[in-house]
Amino acid sequence: NAGVTQTPKFRVLKTGQSMTLLCAQDMNHEYMYWYRQDPGMGLRLIHYSVGEGTTAKGEVPDGYNVSRLKKQNFLLGLESAAPSQTSVYFCASRTGAEAFFGQGTRLTVV
Amino acid sequence: GENVEQHPSTLSVQEGDSAVIKCTYSDSASNYFPWYKQELGKRPQLIIDIRSNVGEKKDQRIAVTLNKTAKHFSLHITETQPEDSAVYFCAAQSGYSTLTFGKGTMLLVSP
């Protein structure tokens, strides 16, 4: 039982490049989330999904897109990366109360 | 939307002392309040949670209290140990599915 797995763990992008972060969960959870974590800012919600085929905007959605084509996967896309998107990204999933987090992706945009 | 304020941002204690972290929330409809611990370089993990129909919950050395009228909740850690050193996040759930987190408290426990 792997839980929540994020790919990749680290990435360096140049300004303007695009990339996709993958989150996979094997717990059959309905809800999935993408957060970004910046020093002193806590965990801020980017986008979330309440089920396969659904997505919704969170607190800081600008510059990101998401898709949930399969229940177990939640993809986060950056179409044109900016230095302000340098952050640690966490995916999480839940059905009941507890949210389970992935190990994080450290993204640096230069 | 929900807004969660967390204090203090850093907290230093001596081993064996107690530590208290406080959070306030804005949405009176929020009904679920978890606390997460994040060790350096690791993912956040749930340590304790409380629902709005309960005033206090305890699990060994940690406890959480909730005051719905004042819209604040607190984490209490007794007999702190060096391995309690981490960043602690409070959160509140409003609506059906989203968790709003506080900015975190870095707890340092000195031997």
C-alpha cells in the first residue's frame, strides 16, 4: 500500500517552460488536493477535486491547471513557469476525515 | 471563504515543559479541526483532530480544545521531548471538502 505518491520529487525549470506534476493514490479516495508550501505561508490550496472528472479552484489557482481523468490520479500543470512558482508542492487525498499527503515535489523556477 | 490564524509562529521550550499553540477560524459553519505535524523535509501527518460537537480530545501527551463560541481551538503538548520538534499546522474544514490551514508554528524543544 503506497498511499499517496508524487512524481517527480525534485525539478528545476527555466522561466516559460511547462511541466506536469503527477499525484497517484491507491486508497480509492474521492477527494484530492494540490497545495503549495512557502516559508511562513503555510499550506495554500491551489486546486482540488471531489471526484473523477471534477476540478475546482482553491485559494491560489492562477498559473496552474489540473485534471482528474482517473479517480486515482490528479495532475497539476504549469503551462508557463514563473519564478513565483518556486515552491514545495504537496498533493493530498481523503475520503473521511484524515487527509493523507504525498512526499512533496520541490520545484525551482530559474 | 474560511480564514485560519495561528499563533505563535515559533515556540521554544525546554524538554519536559508544556507547549500550547492557538488557532482562530472565521467561518462559524466549520465543523472539523485537525492538527498536522511536519518534520523537516517530510510530509504533514495528522496527529489529532476534533469535531465541532466535542469540546476536548486527548491522546497521550497531546490534547486539543475547541471553543465554538469564540471560534478558536488549541493544541496542548505536555512533557515535551526533542522529537516533538517540528512545524505544527492547524486546519479548519468549512463546506464539504476543503481544509484551510494556518501558517504553521515551528516548535523547538531543547534538551
